[in-house]
Amino acid sequence: MPIENKTVIVIGGPTGSGKTTLAIQLAKHFNCSIISADARQVFRELKIGSAAPNEEELKLATHYFIGDRAVSQPFNAGMFEQEAINLLDNLFFQNNIQIVCGGSGLYISALLNGMDEMPEIPKEIRDSLNKRWKEEGLVDLRAELIAKDPSFASQADLDNPQRIIRALEIINATGQPYSSFRKKTVKERNFKTYYFATDVNREELYNNINKRTLKMMEQGWLAETEALQPYRHLNALQTVGYKELFQHLDGISSLDETIALIQQNTRRYAKRQVTWLKNQAPAIWINPANGLDEILKKID
């Protein structure tokens, strides 16, 4: 199939901005599938806390990478790149338009552009950094990253221990800044891409996040988190929402305090997602309320 006949429509945007609804509208319009680019929705045990599409939404369009593996299974952006590329090759035989939807910017970038080659890391360096994080927390590791690679630190999520530890692994193993390995060499793909991002004003977005957090709690998010206690050390659970709920289960905070903290940290996360999209992604910002019409006009 010629490349000009293969098209991927990407729907990115901050959490709580209406990506799922818009992606389903597009999938129904084009009679195609949706590939989820979300680092947590891929795990079946994180259904509530990842705000994965519900059963009704899943019936409206075929979704991939939604609850299709156990949280104990490893999964990362590089694995997503390879699996999603192979999946697209098959899906294009059914329909030459496919949709990618999600808020994990690194996953989307891996799919569209490929991943940079990184050096092998000695096990003792990785183990040492993880031991420091577990015993001492994130403050010193964050300060070390800022001192050794201010360029990367200025754009990284400094609340994400995995991002910080990964960067320090490279720095400590090679003696070079992590940013020097991020060459962003773009791989050639056999499809063209339209990259859209859902644009919601801050007040509305934050209101959506606050309401959705309460709804997720009503759906049983606390019980879901309690069942995940044996896996709390895994990367997928070192994220906004689960971290705060684990602290509540440890008796550190009341439930009301925990909910307020989840709302606050989710709003901060959404702000970082917007910043990343504006700085790193060639996205066309659209209003999700009439997003379908806007996208069809752009594509035409």
C-alpha cells in the first residue's frame, strides 16, 4: 500500500480533556480502530485509577493496549513502539486510517519517531540508585540530576522517580549528560501523521479533573489500590493517584486529605502534559467540543 494511503490520526492532550470521547467519534466516522498510547491503561488491574475507557466506550470502537496485560508484566515505550508498529501494519490492511489516542507523550513520540539508542547500564548502578530512592526519597536524586544535566532537568517530570533514575543511570554509567544521548533521530515510517491535541481552558480542565477524581473514588479506586499493595513497588504504580492512596492506606493521610492531594497533583500533571505538548510535539490544538469537525477540515 503506498505511503500516501496510510494515515495515523493522533489525539493527544492533558488528562481529563476529552481525548477518549473524541477518538471514539473519529473511529466511528472512519470505521477504524483506536490504539491507546497510555502507560497505565495497558494494565488490566489499573482500570479505575488509569481512567481507562469503560465497557460502553470499548463497545463503540475496537481498542488496543487497553487492559491487555498484567501489571506484573514489563512494559515501556520501546516495547510499545515495536508492538504498535507491528499492529498498524496489520490494521492498515483493514483500513488505511487508524487512530492513536493517549496522554503518554513519550509513547506517542516512540511510535511516530522511534526511540534513541541508549547504552547498557551495569546492574550495580541501577540497584544503587533504586536503593537510594527507596531509603532516602527523591529529593537528593532530583538535586543530583539538576546539577549534572540541567538541560534535561529543565524539561523533565521531576516528580517521576523512574524518569530521574533512568537519566542518572545513563549519566553515572557514561559520565555524559543524559541529554547528549537524546539525539531525536527520527525513524522513517510508512504512514503520514496528523497530530492533534485537545485544548480545554484551564478552569474547565481543572474542574473536569476534580469531578473525575471524585467519580473514580465512587467507582472503587481505593479498593482497587488496596488489592495492588503487593505491586506498589512497580513503575506503573509510582504515579499520581496510586502514590497518594498508598500513603492513605499507610495511615499517613486522611481520605479527604488524600482526595484533595490527588486532585492537586493531577492538575499539576495535566499542566506538565500541556507544557510537553507545546514544547516537544508538533500538535494542532483543537477544541474537543467540535473536534471531529475541526479534524475533518484539517485532513481534507
